[in-house]
Amino acid sequence: MFGMLMEVALLSYLVAALTFFLLGGFLVLRNKGQPRRIVLGLTCAINAVWALLLALQLWAPTPWPMAGALLEVARNVAWNLFLLLLVGAFNRERRATLSNANRWLVVVVLFYAVTLACTLTVSWQQGYPVRVGQFTVMTLLRTGTAILGLFLVEQLYRNTLEAQRWGIKFACLGMGVIFAYDFYMYSDALLFRHFNPDTWVARGFVNALAVPLIAISALRNPRWSLGIKVSRHVLFHSAALFGSAAYLLAMASTGYYVRIFGGSWGSVAQLAFLCGAMVLLVGVLFSGGFRARLRVFISKHFYNYNYDYREVWLAFTGSLSAKGPDLEQRVVEALARLVESPGGAAFVVREGNIETVACWNMAVVAGPDAANAELLRYLGEKHWVIDLLQHKTDPAHYHHLPLPQWLRDTPRAWLVVPLHVHGSLVGFVVLAQPRSPLKLNWEVIDLLKIAGTQAGSYMMQQQFANDLMVARQFESFNRMSTFVVHDLKNLVAQLSLLMANAERHKDNPEFQRDMIDTIDFSVQKMRLLLHKLSRKDSAEQNEIIDLDELLQRTLRAKSAGGPKPRLIVAASGLQVEADWERLERVTGHLVQNAIEAVSPTSGQVDVRLDRAGEQAVIEIIDNGHGMSEEFIRDRLFKPFETTKSAGMGIGVFESREYLHALGGVLQVESTEGVGTRFCIRLPLHAATAAASRQIQEETSESKQA
């Protein structure tokens, strides 16, 4: 069984050596003047030599047993250097934009390589096999090297532009397979204190499987030229992940020695120590102060600028534009995140006074103070971000600006950020001292100024929206009042006309009947008006209305004086669905206008009811003074425009709007000195429309017969 396993292992590493030799030779011979292809070819050659040496050691004992381990160090370093080359760590032009991040990674790689080489050299001098302690140290270092390789592969893939990932994804997959398998093998060895023979034997085949994946990327991207973007967000999480892995490795190593030297309590002490280390790690990772310090450290030492402005501005705008009424608090939180501040408060300027509108993790209320006016004047003129800590030590920098007592008494107050819109001060935000020390340089100040301007514009827009809502409420109230006054005006006009003719026709029985009907109609209208004003749920109730009856009632109410309108019913039995009072008010208003437009002696007003297809047609025709085309186009349907001395100018506008709501139209034709014709078209009720279609069909059939 052991002999068969050795034969499989020999075949496994020979296959790995052959595949890496073929790929390396192809890349070196067909390099096309590309240094990255040469480096990849040399890396493959080192892998081939390493696999071949392991195969030779399996074939026959060699006088250099540690040579394979040393070649494995060279293999891992070669892969890491190739990955760093792709990232751009050795490119002078890219180094200016990538800053010191990749140089730090180079130092880490070299540290692992030198440490592992020194450990193997010492072990070689002391003889073979190595002792237990040396085995543990060597395996830990190899595990760390595998973790570092996975980290670099992940950085290469995630920081490559999405449009160019197709050229490297298979190479990343192949190199990731190599390092992931190494991590699994060495982690298993750490756990059981010896290598799993099956895992070690299959390692050659696994490495050989990575070769075609790398070859595909070499063919897809012969120049290996990549658009690399180093994201702060990715670097932050990768740094946290890499630090956590290093921490866990260190704690596992320490726990191992605690177990060895702990005697009978060794196992218990190891478990307790590892659990405590895990709790400490979780506590640190969930610490806001630690995350803030890590972000500041990364921005300070790995980048030329403190902020990734694209990410910052997207997050800032997203916070301000989020749904919800608490805009002021979102402004405070968004500004605080820019400087790692844990709290703050927002203040607005209203009629020269300072008013607190939001507090976030900070208890502060702006009170009356003589220095409030000086603070507002200073912020409005200078547009400066005030550092309260600097103001205490160097007040001359801020022209000895007196600060309000409530601001001086606010604990941990740090910055005063003004909010300007179009040069005027809308308000300001006070931020608390940050979780980690932050240098307030020109970049931070400029960012706060621009962010304050955008936040001020959002707050001003919200104020304008609130003012507009209030104005619309007043407009709605005024419009309702206008309609009420308009209805009262019509009732007053009818009663006034009645009183004007009472003395002359008081003995006329017909006049007396018209007078009683008019008064009864006016009383009903006023009761209905009061009922609508006193009820909150005064929604209209549509019903099926007989137009014959509606028009007759309308004309009776308008026959108290002057020329009496005449009703002409060309088609009877027409019904529509509408609110009775609203539709009667529409027809009544148009009839009243026609009566007022004609001469009291020679005027004539005709109201004609007819049918056109599935529509009811009501025409109000008079021979009055008429209207010009310009008046009809520009003023007739415009609210609050009227030619009457006592009119409100909303009757025709209200009539048209209600008819449109019913699905109808209001048309007008007029000639100055000749007269006017208003035409109301309303859709018939379904039953009436069906009967109308039947009548039309019967009429058509009779004509054909």
C-alpha cells in the first residue's frame, strides 16, 4: 500500500513539473518583449524545479533533504512577487498613485521568505527530521505565506477594473487554487501535528490543474497590462482580514506553547486562552474607535489623499436624499462620518436667532446669548470652519471671535461647520471630537465646506417645500372661500332681482309662485352650503340624473326677472351620472351669465337638450353682446378674471373643471354683437347609452327599408 502511494506521489509531482516546464518555456521563448511574461515564465520554471526535486526525492534519497523546502520558499516568493508586479508595486508611474501600500506588501513578503529560509537553514544544520517545536514554527510560517498569497490574489482581482477582469480571472483562479490548497494542507498539519499523506500526494495534481487556467489568462492578456484601482473600502476590509489572520496565527502559536508548558492544566489553559483571544478580537473589530483609527491610518500612510471622494460623495448624497422627515439629523450624521465624529447637533437661523433642530449623541440647546449675533455674522462673512480646540489656544486665529456660553459649555464640542446657500447662512452644525486623532488640514476643511454647502441646499429645499405646502393649504382655503362667496353672490343676485320686481308684480299670482320657488331654492342652497362647510366628510355623491328635470329646475330658479330662458328638449329621457348640486350649479351659472349678457327687453336665452351618439348635449344660446376671440382664449377660463363689477371670475373655470372630471367638455362660440353659444357634452349613463344605440339602429334599419 505504501509503495503504491509513493508511485502515485511520484507521478503527481512529475505531472506538475512537466506542465509548469511547458508553460514556463512557452512564456519565456514567446515573451514578445513583455517583462511580465518573462517573470511568469520564470515563476513557472521555479515551480517546475520544485516539483521535479520532490519527485527525485521520492525516487531516490538525496543528500540535501531540506532543498525541497527551500525551493518551496522560492516558489511562494516568486508567486507573490509576480502578483505584486501585476498590482503595480514595482512600477514607478503607478507607485505615485498606489502610494506605499504595495511597498508594505513587498516588505511583508520578504519578511516571510527570510524568516522561513532562516528556520529551514537552522533545521538543516541540526539534522533531519526536525523536532516538534521546529515543525510547528515552520508549518505556521508556511500557513502564513499561503494566507498572504490568497490576500494578494484577492487584491489583484477586486482592484482590477471590472471591464478587464475577463483577462485575469482564470489566472487568479489558478493561483488561488495553489495557495488555498497549501493553506488547507498546512492547517491540517498544524491541527494533527503531521502531514496527511493523501493530501501531500495530491498536491502535485492540484498544482498541475492550475497551469491551464494560468495559460488561458496568458493567451487572453498577452501584455498583462491591467487597469488597477485600489479601493479604500476594499483595502480597509482586506487589512482588517489580514490583521485578523495574523492575530489568529500568533494566538494559535502562543496557545500551542501554553499547552506544552502548562503541565496537567495545559489543555484547559490553551482552550481558555484561545477563547479569550477570540473574544478580544471580536471586541476590537466591533470597536468604533479601532475602525476609525484604522481608516485614518490607511488614509494617512497608504494614499496621497485622505478621502476616496467618489465613495464619500455617493455616501453623503445618499444619506441626505434618503426618505424620512429627519433631514437635519441625517445632515449631522453625514457630516460626522466625514471626520469620524461620534455626535453632533444642527442649528438653523430664523429671523436672526439660532434654533436647535437636531441632536445626535450630543445634548446641546442654543440659548439666548449676546454672542449669537457675532457668531452668525462671522460664519456668514468668513465661511470658515471653526476649530473650537484651536480657538481656546489661539483665539487670534479667529479674530478673537466671542463664542456663546452655551457653545463653550457643550462637552467635547470640536468643529462648527457653516451651512451656506447662495452666499447666505442657513445654519451650522457642531460636531463632537473624533474617535481617533484627526489632523484638520486644508483637505478636511475644504471637504467640510463643500459638504456643508450641499447639506444647506437640502435643508433650504426642505424649508421651501414646507413653505409651499403651507401656501397651498392657504390657497385651498382661499379657493374654497371664493367658491362659497361665489354661490352666495348668485343667491344674493337672485333675491335682489326678486325684490326689484316685487313692487311692480306683487299682485301677479304667477310672480308670487315664482317668488316662492326662488326663495325656497335659495334657502335650500344656503342649507346645503352650510351643511358642506360644517361636515368634514363632504365628499360628493354621484347619482343618476335626469337632465330634463335638472334643466327645468334650473330654469325655474332663473325666471324671477328679466328675459325668461326657454327650454327646448330635442331628445328626452337622457340621463347622466353626476352630483346633482354641482351639475345644477354649472348649468345655473351658464344660464345666469347668458341672462346678464342680453338686453332685458329684447334679449332671448334658449337652453337646448339633445343627444349626439352616446353623449348628452346641452346648449345655452343667447343673443347678447358676445365675446372676442382674445377674451375667450386668454381670460374666459382663467380663475379670478371677470368683466363684472361684482363677479369673482371663477364660475366658468369651476364649470369646465367639473365637466372635465365627469369626462365631458365645455365648448364656447361667440361673436361680438351677435351672441354666445355654450355647449356642454356629457357621457350618457350606461343604460341610456344602450337605449340610444338601439334607437339609432332601429332608425337606420327603417331608413334602409
